[in-house]
Amino acid sequence: MSTSTSPELAAPNPLKAGDSFPDGVKFTYVPYTPEKEAITSCGVPQQFNASQEFANKKAVLVAVPGAFTPGCSVRHLPGFIDHLSEIKSKGVDVVAVIAFNDPWVMSAWAKANGIKDEILFMTDIDTRFSKDIGWTKGDRAGRYAVIIDHGKITYAQNEPGGDVTHKSLDVITLFHKASSPASIRAQTLLKQISAHASESATEDQASDHAAQNKFQRTEFELNVTEDPPTSDQLRTILEYVGSGAGRAGQIVDGATGETDAVAKLKENPDSFQRPVVGSLHRC
């Protein structure tokens, strides 16, 4: 896909899962350096060849209409910063935020949020990329998110409204063991509950306001994994169930407390007792 902004050359081509990330996509940014750490310091902008960089990495690309704007600064960006460790724990190599602002403004926005090089704050030059995919708000970039896994798009979602109106679904994780009857039953039950909640939400959208006031299960996204939890995820689980010797030992075989459970899990991932269900990715 061309990165030209001329409408005569290419019509907008929205991204979707399964597509290859387009060729020729370039942004600009000011790399973090300790010498230019002050928010008033101006570094030298550099080009970031996103097509090349994302070809052999897993990346999360987030676009916002503008730096320092209320919706982006107060409600959108903090979720990614607060959950950065969880995002990176999924094998993500690059997290990038783009907007139409120049690279010095984007650099200052990063510094204002206490970010060094954990997240790249970059300029969508002339809003070229956002225009090419048709996800804009006037002359600014739209509000959208794209996940790229070694050059392939696995997720792409554009926010259609003028503000942050769509809340991501809670992610319920089932730490699963395929050979465990209890784990299989838990997986089946969670799938049934998820399907029922989704159907109820769809019905309520088409019904009157009174129907929406009745009790209903909240929609959620079910994530089933046979991998053990990360250390941070294990600590979150133990916060819920308690980290005393009895509780910790039910989660990690033989563990006498949180520290011991983390150590035993690192030594032997199979010591984690499945099934365990938790909401560990909410943002």
C-alpha cells in the first residue's frame, strides 16, 4: 500500500487482522537520551521505518488525535502506561504511540508522563499513515490500535467516536491443563457464560431502555492458556486468594508464601496448579 496522501493515487485502505503491515510506513521521533531528559530539552528527530522494524518484531501501535489533549492524556494513554509490563509480558517488543504533533511535542509528552524509551512517542508525518488507512479525525490521526506480529496484523480497531467511548472488554484468563477434567469443565463453563453474556448484550442493544436495566452478566474476552503465569501474574493471583502457606500451596505446589511460590514457579513451571481463573489484564 502506498503512503502517498494524494486521493487520486490511492483510496483509504483500512487495516484488518490477517493483512500484512503496509510497506513504506515511516514515522519520526526524538530518541530518549539522559542528556536530553529535561522536558524543555530538544533532541534531534530521527526517522523510524515502521515497516522494516515491525517485520521481525511484535509491536503494539496506538494512534491518538493529539498530544496533551484531555481525552488522550487523561483517559487513553494512562491505560497503556499502567499496564505496560503486562503488555510486554505477552512478547511485545515495541509499544508505539503516534499522533499528528511534531516530534518535539511528542517527546515532551513522553517526558511529561515519565516515559523514557519504554514507549516510542512518534509523529505520523502529515498524518500520512492514518490518511492512507482512512482512520483520521479531520486533519489529525484517529484513535485506533494495531497489533503487528512479525509483519502480520493480528488486531486492528478504529475508535469511531470523537472521544474514548468504547471500553475494552475485561479479559478472563483460564490457566488450563488439557489433561485435567476439572480444567476442561472450567473451560466449557466459561465459554458458555461468555457466549450468553455476548448474546444478552446484543439483545439489549436492540431493546428498550427498561430491558437494559435488568441484571445481566458483563461481556468478557476469554483467554485460555496452557502457559504458566508470569511472576507478576502469580502475585496478582495470590493477592486475590491470599498468600499464606495454605493458600499459596494450593496455587503452587508446596509453596509456603508468595516469595516461595514465585521461586518454586521459576524452578518448576509444572508446580503451578491448574485450573486457575482470574482477571489479570483489565485496563
